[in-house]
Amino acid sequence: MRSGRWARLAVVTTALLVAPSVFGAASGALTAEAEPDQQAKLRKLTQEAAALQKEYRGEILSLDDAKRAAQKASGNVKKLKSDLLAAQRQVAAFAQTSYMSGGADASRIFSLSADPSSLATLAYLGNARTERLNGVKDLVAKQKKAAASAADEIDKLQAHIKELKSRRGEVERLMAKYGFQTPDAGSGLTQRLITVRNAIMSQFPMPFSVGCLRVGDPGEHGKGRACDFMMSSGGRMPDAVAKERGDALAQWCIQHASEYGIMYIIWQQRYYDMRTRAGWRMMSDRGGITANHYDHVHVSVL
């Protein structure tokens, strides 16, 4: 008698665990099969992106943004998958508890297992259990959407890498034209950056600070190849006069990039990369006035 009771309990648990996958069979298959492929593809593209950064002799902000978007979307898929598994376990545990306490008729549950996706037929389990099943159904839908979004972002990253690779010859000629400079032992800056900094400061008044070398910084500041020309202080938005000065400074850099070997500039959450020749492009939100370069013009050299 007891063995029969446990057999029926196994059927109950299986039926309720199957229900979520019935709600979203297509997305279940997508998660089980496509997600590992997506992760492998993203890892490969991340390695290719790092190699391209070296070839282009510095950060490529458009590539960083594309990589960040793909990683964020992929991370969202992972989280939703974890949430879905936890919700499925809760549904199973709830069913077991209800059955063992005599709250449900096992034979009736067994008869419904052929159509577990019908919430109406499971109404006898009570509102609490229905809410759990609805939660699973919602998670399945979100996971399917997130997986599609991740695939889209990864495809965009792949396309951008392909585009940048197609310009290798042009970039190699640019690198050869300007050569490679190491930082000066005294200032920690390359001579090219010192020349650009001095030229800018001779053209534009600098009522606020100018920061260049940032020891330990993994980007251009740490390599002695970038300066920040502040247009305000204390992380505040610049006033109209300072904004106009920043606009003029950024335009001067674009016009004199070839003369001085300027690589890219960032200003007002936009960047202009001389290597890609893509013009002004929006930068992803980094989370603040200074991080988004609203209060300073960032200038990097080759």
C-alpha cells in the first residue's frame, strides 16, 4: 500500500515539473541547446575583441559597448534560468507537501497530468499553487525573450568585429605612420600626448584641472596616452560657456587628429574614433556625469 502511495507521489511531482516546460516548450529547448552555444560564441568573440584592441593600439569604445551589451544580455539569461529552476523546485515541493498532508487526491492529479498546462484544471490545488505555476509560466516567457535578446547582441558584436577586421590594412598604415611611443620616464606620458596637451592648452583657456597619467588605470590613462580636460569641477554639469568650450575643443581635436596623431575623443557621452571613421557615436551609460564624460573632454593619442 505504501509503495503504491509513493509511486503516485512520483507521478504527481513529475507532472508538476513537466508543467513549466509545457508552458514554454520552445524556450526550454532554446535554453537547453542554444545557451551553451551562445556562451561559447561569446567567449570566442571576447577573445577576438581583445586581440583587435591590441591591433588598433588601444581601446575601441564601440567594441567595448557591444561586448558589454552582449555580456549583460547573456548574464540575464543565466539569472532567469536559475530563477526558473528554483521556481520549478518550489512547485514540486509544494505539491509533495500538499499530497502528504492529504490536501489533494493523487488519482485526480494523475488524471490531469496529460494536460498540466491548463491552469483551470489545476484550480483545485488552490490559489497559492496556481500563483506558483503562473510565476513559472512568466519566467519561461522572460527567459525566452532574454535568450533572443542575448543572441541578437552577440550577433551585433560579431558583425562589429567583422567590420573592424575589414579595416586592418587601413589601421596598420595609420599605426606605421605614427609609430609607437613609450611613456617618458619623468612624466609617465608619451611625447605625442605631451605635444597634444600643450597644443590644446595654448588654444583653450583651462579654468579647471587637466588630468593625464593615472597609475594603475588599465586604459589609456595608465599608458600615458590620454588626458582629461575638465569643463567643470566636482562632477557637475558644465555651464553654457564651458559646454561651448568643450564643444570647440572636441572639434579642434577632430580637425587636427591627423596632424597630432589623436586616436579618439570622448565628450558628453559620445565618442569620435579616428581609426574607425564612424563619426560621433553614443556611448553606453556608465552611470554618472563624470563617467559619461559630461564634465570633461577625454583625448587619447596613438
